[in-house]
Amino acid sequence: MRIPDNETIVRFANFFKVSPMYMLGFSHLMNGEEFLLDVLENIESEDCTEGLKAKYALEEYRK
């Protein structure tokens, strides 16, 4: 069995427009945008200043 080097993994990930972590099965998030949205959604659920900022950012993104 051969394992590709990191450069090859990144090339394939870029070709398929997914993150290397998704391609290797370490993440359910396909790309950086999904990661950012996931993080903002988790912060939004908190009842604090950062939660309000995340809520505003998500509202602006979804427009």
C-alpha cells in the first residue's frame, strides 16, 4: 500500500475543492467556508458578546 505525500494530498483536495482533512476522513466539513460557518453557529449559541457578534455575522452572510 502506498500513501501519498502531503503535497499530493493538498493537490487532490484543491482539485476536488474540499479540505485535506475532509478528503482524509478527519472532518465532516468539506471546506473552509463550512468550517467558518460551523464555528460561528457554535459561538452564536452562547449567551455573551461574542455570541451576538457571531449572530450578526451569520445574518450578514446569509443575505
